[in-house]
Amino acid sequence: MMQDFAMHLLDLAHNSISAKATRLDLKVEESPSRDVFEISLSDDGCGMDEATVKKARNPFYTSRTTRRVGLGIPLLEGTTKQCAGKFHLRSTLGKGTVIGSTLPYKCIDRPPLGDVGQCVAMILQAAPTLHLTLDYAYESEKFRLDSDEIKATLGDVPIDEPEILLFIQSYVQEHIKALQHGGKSQ
């Protein structure tokens, strides 16, 4: 089990980047009142055929040449099952992949969300040309980050400059904390 869901998102994003994705959409929803915690990731990478999707759920399968095991998908699926949640993985060869998990928010075994801001910053550092969106919802309040909007605002300044990445990290975390504590995201 990973220590938090931000680490799951980071690992899955690495898979998307390796699959040549140019777009990555992250979604997180927390709703204590409805007892729902949901994360999902969708990309436009090379996708997988049905046989590869089945293999990807096995921890001893990986398409990477740098290691012999692929734990990201099996760990997320294991965490989901441990919490009596629902795991989904859909992929279409040549079109991309959608992966996610829905669990009871109040499950004692559910890892915390973690530092999503750091996760987003690390993804953009690894793949600065990626079009990344993050949609975060807490109860009925929502926050959205779109890397293309940030890039347009920055002009000629690269999004992977250390100061920009630190700003993005804290910006995301501040908005998430504000929503979690009853404030509104601006």
C-alpha cells in the first residue's frame, strides 16, 4: 500500500508519460457527507489492448525496461479492495487510458489524500509540455487547475522553472485545504 493517494496519482502519471500522453486529467473528489472518496486519471497516451490491460493488474508485469515489476496499478487496486471500494481500468489502444478508484471516505484503512500540489509540480517538472488538468471537489465546492492556462499567463517563462513549480505546489495545496476547511477556492 502507498502511504497516500497523491503517490498513487504520481505513479500512474508516470505510466501516462511513458505512454506518450500529451494530455493528463486528474480528478479528486472528497465527500464526507456522502461517504465518497474518488480519484481518477485519464490520458491520451498509446493505450493498451485487452490482453495488456489484464496483465497490467499483475504486479509482476511491467512494460518498462528499467525494472521488472509494475506495482502502481496493482497497489491502487489492492488499496481499493481493502477499503471495499470500486476500481476501474479502461484502455483503448491508440486512444488512451482511464483508471480510478472510488472508496468509502470514512474507511479506516483509506490512506490520506497527501500532497497533491507536490504531485502536480513533479508531473509538470517531468513533462513540462503536458497539458495537465486537476479537478478537485470537496462536497459541493470545486477547484480547477489547468497547466495550459498557467503557460499562457507565463508567456516565455517555462512552467518547469523551480520557482513556478513551488508556486504551483503551494497554490494547489492552499486551495485544497481551503475547501476541506469550509472555505471557498478562488
